[in-house]
Amino acid sequence: MSKILKSALLGTALTAATATAVMAEGVELEVTHWWTSGGEAAAVAKFANAWNATGNTWVDGAIAGSGGTARPIIISRIIGGDPMAATQLNHGRQAEELIEAGLLLDLTDVAEAGGWAEIVNPSSLLEACTLDGKIYCVPVNIHSAQWIWLSHAAYKSAGLDVPTDWNEFTASAGSLKEAGILPLAMGQQGWQQNIAFGAITLAVAGQEAWNGVNIDKNADVARGPEYTAAFEAVAAARDLAAESNVQDWNMATNLVITGQAGAQIMGDWAQGEFSVAEQVEGKDYSCLPGLGLNPVIDTGGDAFYFPVNDDPAITAAQKELAALLISPEVQVSFNLAKGSLPVRGDIDMSTANGCMQKGLKILANGGVLPSGDISFSQDTTLQIEDLQAQFWSSDMSAADAQAAYADIIANAD
Ligand code: GAL
């Protein structure tokens, strides 16, 4: 970003009227996020209640829609001089230009006081918050995208056993269809289709090929035989989701919860929806990390950033909130509700359900991968999501999709 633009941006932000007000009995902080489904709202309430319990006030800035909708709104508010006091973004590179422009609060003193370098696991999550040795966000959870969620009611009504891996699922799809059940629930948004693409790729192409593309950005691997098999598997999955006419991810999850669909490939934030629906893992639904074939998970998820502010009372409150979000008791209450894994390994998660225990075991065994948000720039991620949206909603051939994908990887940054 040019120095002229940087100074203009910084000037705008610092003189902006703060998005908060300092009150005698505490500090109001406006916090933006995109957690608006039933499960997400229940989880973010854990953060809000903890902050309000300190005598301060959480002003909820929920933005409806997916991260793809919310992020441009969040970023334009910060750049435009109307900053919130705190905001959710994903782990990774979404805030790198805001940090470089000096628009986000340096939290290094809070991180050092809280020993974040010793407690955050995996350490890659704190590295994703760090630029030039300074820490600009507080990681709050680990979400992984390589899960399939299966409806016991759907399989029971079709007279079938619940699958134990992706291959058994695809083999069951014909019988589900005959029973009038949608095999694969899918919201019609590129980021959701990209989650399915990523999970199927990891399961079908395998870890080595996945690493070659997602970590080494090797376009030759993307053009190779392992990815040919993966794109053919995705084309087959497209057929299983052809009748899924919902938009939002949680509407697709609801199709599984209500037994209208056999399964959904979605991140483990889907847990929150099953919890709100009072469904029990192992009784009402099953979850298979790595689609039951390759039990590794990526370290996606969320971190909170704090736009710079010229009021010392606000800045102090922002740092107090950052420390609160990673504190042991808040980590337990928030992640149990969110269905995500905590970012610290020194807390008691024994009350987590079977799916979270599967994730915790994989994490403890080191079966973790960087998420796409950490590997690729937002520009590359959006190109891949646009390709997936086109691939899943048309009769585009697997070969054409693979060629287009390899070209994106060849130019990925
Ligand atoms: C992700 C976020 C999750 C989840 C999901 C769906 O980007 O990390 O917390 O809420 O979006 O909204």
C-alpha cells in the first residue's frame, strides 16, 4: 500500500469519531461479527455476557450473511474512518493490509502479559496474528472444514446403516434418493462449495497432493492424476447435491437435522446448530472428520482484531477484552457452544461431545493443516470460491474445472 494512502488512511481512522462511548460505569465497545445462525448467536452470547459481567458493555454488531458478505463491510468501515472497537475475522491474511496501514491495535503487551506464546496451540495461529514481531489479533478458536455430518433419521427412514466414511456415503446415495431423501445438502454459495471441494480433495487426492497444492502452490500437482480423481469425485458429489435449493449453510445443516438430507460437508461450526436443536451426537447425528478417510483437520477459525482508537480509555478496554476472550473460562464456555476447539491446551474440555473429542484427539496428535485463509491471499481464495460456485451450479466438466483451478494455483499468492 502506498505511503500516501497509508498516511491518509491512518489520519482518517485516528480522527474518526469512535464507535464507542466511555460511560461512568464502564466502557461500551461495539463488536462486529457474522455469527447470526442459532448456534453462532448462542456462542457469541458467551463472549458478550463475559464482557458485560466485567461492568463494561458489549454493543453487538452482528452482520447477517456469510463471512464473504461481512468482511468487505468490516474492512470498509475501518478504512473509511467509522471503525468498530473490535471485530471477528478469520485466522490468516484477511487483515494484513489493515495492519500494514497501521489501522489495527498492537496487542503485543497483552499477549506477553498473558503468555500467549506459551499457551496458544498450534502456534501457527499466533503466527497468523503476527507481523514484524508484533501481535495484532487474539485467536479465539479452531474451526476445521473437513467434516461430514450425517442424519440418523434420514438413514433410518431409508432402511440403511449410517455410513462410516465418504465411500460408504456415496454408495448409499442411490438408496437415499429412492427413499425421497436428498443425499447431500449444500447451500448455493461458493465458500460452501469450496469447503466441500477441499474436504473431498483431501480425502480423495490424499495429504501429499493436498500439501503440494495448498502449501507449495504447485500447479503441476493441481494438474496431476490425484487431482483428476478429486475433481471427478467432486463432479459426482455435485450430482448428489443437485436438488439442494437452500442458500445459507445453516439452512443446509437444518436439512440434515430434520432428516430431509442424508449429509452435509461443512465446518464444525455446524455443531452449534445440532446443539440448539438439542440433537445428540451418536444418537441423532454422526460426524466424520476427514470424511472418515483421512482424519486430519485444518486450523481455520476466528480471531479478534481491534481498530486503533485515539481514546486511551477505549484502548485500555480493547486490551481488557482481548485478554478476556482467550481466558480459560471464556475459552471453555464459548467453544463448547460454538462447536470449535479452544486455542489453548491447558483447559478442561471433558464436557465436550464426541465430535469435539474427535477433533481434540486429532489436534493432540498433530493431524493439523493450515487453512486456506492462512495459505492463500483473499484474492486467490475468492478466485477459487468463484470457480467452485460455477463448477457446482453448472455442467462444467471435471477436466475444465481442474484446468481452471490449476491456472489459479499457478498464479496464487
Ligand atoms: C467461518 C467462521 C466460523 C463460522 C462460519 C460460518 O468463517 O470461522 O466461525 O461461523 O464462518 O458463518
